[in-house]
Amino acid sequence: MENKGLDNTFYKDYIVDYLKQFKQASRQEINNLIYPKLPMSYTESDKNKRTTYLLTYLRRKGKIINIGSDTKSIWILRNN
């Protein structure tokens, strides 16, 4: 059975819930969380782009911040 993927709200909530539970996550940890849920037809590049989009969206909405660097990102929830 082909995995058709889920909507963006699911993925965004999934990331936020993960950060609530574990307090922080590296990009690799987020990739490991999200990649298996993405459609099987996605290439590695597609998966990377989708994950980047999700993180950028959450950052721009003020929900998460990157306390690491571009190459070694560490994502945490923003204290509102």
C-alpha cells in the first residue's frame, strides 16, 4: 500500500509535540521523525524540502526557534 502522506497540520503538530516532550531536537532527529510519515514516492530531496518548509513555517509563526547553527541546528519551542 502506498503511503499518500498526511496534511501539513499533522506534521507541524507532530514536530511541536515532539519538542514539548523532548525539549529540543536536532535536524537529524526531526528528519528521523518526519521522513517515515512522508509519502513513499518522495525522493530524499523532496523529504528534505518538505521538512525545511515545515520548520521554516513553524519558525516564522513564532512557535519554534533554532538555537544552533545552520549546519548543526537545535530546535526548541519558543517561550510565548
